Amino acid sequence: MEELKQYMDSTYLKTAEQAGLSESENEKIVVDLINEAIEEKFKLAMIRPEYVRLSRQLVDKTNSRVLIGTVIDFPEGNGGLEAKLKEARQAITEGADELDYVVDYQAFKKGEINTVKDEVEQCTALGLSEDKTVKWIIEVAALTDGEIIKITALIKNVVLRRFSEKDYDKVFVKSSTGFYKTSDGKPNGATIHALVLMLENAGPLPVKAAGGIRDRKTALEMIGLGVKRLGTSSAKLIVSGSGSAAGY
């Protein structure tokens, strides 16, 4: 169980409006998530940028080793390079340990490859220069199998060309935001099929599975494939093996 906890990026990424809550009610969910992560000794708590400062204070107050992660240019990924860099700098200033950028997968799908290469290179450079772990969310539900393979390889190749071997384990390829809208009830998060494609094309970069991971069996299967992190709102339930929860 203790080893499983070190795969857990315990996650809450809804705005108050998305959750149908007041701002104070939504903030309480974040505080509860952070406190649970501290108590359970999860690897990381993943929250929205506006909660980074608060989360940092809570973790530091208890001298916990729980990491604070946040999402950048979330959930669409099409805000542009300068917006990504600005948001990432702010998150770093406020105490984030890890930056989960949403890659501009829409630009990629349109063939704007240099746009994607530039943001992967510059945003990764910013994170690594501040000793932060960087993850690139590719949004597998929006991509064909061929596109999953190509964008994963693109991220890998940029990192291998631009950065040192000692940094490879700090740059992940991540499956999903968990917020993409699919049709016909198709999964909008991580699937075994998509993860296999990512793992085959990301190495030596690590892979993070996120979105729709709600039970221990699925979590263990993904870890068995070689996934190094799991983003889930069901971290405590997964670790305890007691059922599942709706959500991310």
C-alpha cells in the first residue's frame, strides 16, 4: 500500500462553477484534498493554479513531503506559448513543484508542428530551470492512434534533443485532462490501449495516466504496464481497495 501511494497524484481540478458550488465550498474541497494527501502520504496533490499558494502553505505548515502540482493552459491547451509561460511562472512563484501543461493538441492536429515543438521546448526549459517536474498532457480522447504515437514521439524527441539525460525522468507524457467531451459514451481519460501506445513511444520519458482511474484493479494494471504516476480523484479509495468514486 505504501508503494502504491507513491504513484498517486490526488487530483481536484473543477472550478466552483463546474462543481455547482460557491467559491468557499470549492476551496474547502481543495483544503480537504491537501489534508488527505498529507495524512495518507500521497506523492502529490494536483490542484488548479488559483489554489497553489494556499496548498503550499498547508503542506509547509505540516512539514509534509507531499508535492504540489498544478495544471497550465487547462483544459484546452490552446492559449499560446506566452500565456503558458506566464501561468507557469506564476505557479512556480507561488510554490508549485510540478507543472502539468496541456499541449496544444489542436495545433498538432492541424499540422502546426513547429508551434507544438516550440512550446514543448520553451515550457519544459522553464520548468527544468526551476528544478520542477514537467508533464505534457496530450488528451488521448481527442487523438487517433496515429496521432497519439506521433505527438508522444514529438515530445520525446524535443526533450532528447534539447535536454540532458539526467532530466529525462522529470519530463512526463500524460494521457488526459479528464475534461474532454466525448460522444457515444467513449472514455475521455486514460485507457489501456492509449497507454500502451504512449509507453511504446515515450521512453525514456515516463508516462502518467490520468482521467477515469477509479479502482485498484485498473490502477495496478496501469502500473504493471510501466506507468509511473496516476492522476485520480479516487486516490484514497484506490489505495484502500474500497470501491470507486465518480469524477476525474
